[in-house]
Amino acid sequence: MIRLEKDIYPCLTLGNTAALNVGDEVFSIGTPLSEDLSQTVTKGIVSSFRVKDEIKYVQSDVGIHPGNSGGPLVSLDKGVVAVCVSGITSGPYTLGLNYFIPIEEALGALKVTRDAANS
């Protein structure tokens, strides 16, 4: 685990995916394609909640590209609600539909409690 001093480094609050609704505005932060584009922010809405192969996803039209994986999906009033995992494509074309792992699922997979993640 990496621990940073709270009063020196800003951090995002962990949210609750259950508080999200279809139509809520969300933002993705990432590094698409290369380091020159780090800290890129794109905006979209929550378009659905899905379960595929027993994995829960938040679906959004927020723009993501290769290199965004692992970046946060943020709601301005709910904090980090999910982690970017993949975009839906058809051949070489992106469809503007993207999947995000709910933050609760991501923390569970890492075996980290919300309390530990917020401390």
C-alpha cells in the first residue's frame, strides 16, 4: 500500500455507486494514448448498469480511450464512483459506450475496506 500525507496531497472522496442514477453527469480522468495527454477529463452521463459474466458495470457515454483504464469515474456530488475498465468497440470503431467497475467492487477485488482506502 502507498500512503501519502493527507494535508499535502489532494485526493478525491470515494463515493457510492448505489447513489448513482441513469442520467447522472459523470467525469472520467485519465491518460489516453500517451503521457502528453495525462490528466485529461471527459464528461458524460450514466447510461445504464449492467452485469456481464457475473461482473457488475456502470455504463457511460463519457469518452475514454486506450490508456484511460484504471482511471476514476467521478460524480461531482458523489465522489469517485467507479474505475475505468473498457470501451465497447465494433471492429476498429468505438461506440461511445464504456464500462466502469463500481468502486465497491474495485475495493473488494483489492481486499481494501472503504475505511482503509479513505485513511
